[in-house]
Amino acid sequence: MKELVFATNNKHKLEEIRAIMSGKYLIRSLNDIGFYEEIVEDADTIQGNAMIKADCITKRFGMNCFADDTGLEVEALGGAPGVYSARYAGEHCSYQDNVNKMLAAMKGMQNRKAVFRTVIALNLDGKSYLFEGRCEGAIIDAPRGEAGFGYDPIFLPDGYDQTFAEMPSEQKNAISHRGRAMQQLIRFLSEEGL
Ligand code: IMP
């Protein structure tokens, strides 16, 4: 089976991506290739951060690699937290801290519109490519559901009455920002005959 490094150790993302890619590609994590350093993601866009991660591994190991970066953009917050979604409530904060801060910031607001955006940067045989997936929805006013991670319990995708954290993972993968970006990556790889 063909191999690709996915520049992450996030077990939720690895599970999601291995489920989407199953049978087509062997996905190796950073731990799998023996890379244990922290990659500093200091770009001010999500595509910039995705490229930093993919480039770090390709330069160091000469391997084909992809990396993703995601931001949650809330309209009433002027697009925040965006590229800062992971550390919205501060460095080393928990998912719960971020959810609590978001609910407090949105308290009483009528406009609940939000969009998850994922950019995947792929380095393949000396060339670089970008893919983007979006999922539009709304921030609800109290958490619902136990599955998933991050902002899933407060994100209601448009057209559905379950939050990401209430949906079976296959359903989330089919409509999510990362799922859609991954579908583009897979389509590209198959069009290239890879
Ligand atoms: P990352 O840079 O791709 O790790 O994503 C940044 C942050 O966005 C994460 O720490 C999560 O808080 C949030 N996030 C990313 N993907 C998802 C998702 O699928 N559901 C909920 N939150 C997510």
C-alpha cells in the first residue's frame, strides 16, 4: 500500500483520516516516523501553518507529506478565533476552556453563524499543493454530545439538527471541513494515478 506522512500526532485527526483513507493509503504519523519535536506554528493564516508543518517533515526526511490546519471563524466575532482556534483561551488551554470562552463571548448574540475551514498542504515528489474544505453552521448556546473533540459540542452544521459531537463519526467525516478537504486530496491523488 502507498505511504504518506500525515504531520500530526492528534489521535482524533489520525482516526478520522485513517477511516477516510482506509484501504487506499497507509498513513504514518509523526510518532510513526520517529519525529518527536514540536513544530512551531507561527504563521498568521491557516494555510501558512499547514505549509510550515508539511515543509518541516519534507525538508528533514525527504518524504512525501501532508499537514492540515483548521480554524473556526465566527462571524459575530469578526472571524475569531480563526488561526488561533487551538489557543483561543490561552496557551496550553483545554478544549473545554475554549468552548467556555466561546460560549461566554457569544452570550446573548443573535448572529450565531460560523464556519470551520481546513487547509491541507501536500508536498508530493517535489511539488506543493493546497486543498481547502469548509463547513458552515452555527454556534449553539450550550454544549450537546460527547463525541469528537474541540468545538464539536457547540457546532451545529447547517441542515442538521445534531451537533458534530452528537453525530456518528462517519457522518461528521462526510460533511466536515477536514473531511471535505481530505476528499479533495484523495480525488487529486487518484487523478494523478497515485
Ligand atoms: P488544528 O490547528 O487543525 O489542530 O485546529 C485548531 C483547533 O481547532 C483545534 O485545537 C480544535 O480546537 C479546533 N478544531 C479543529 N478541527 C476541529 C473539529 O473537527 N471539530 C471541532 N474543533 C476542531
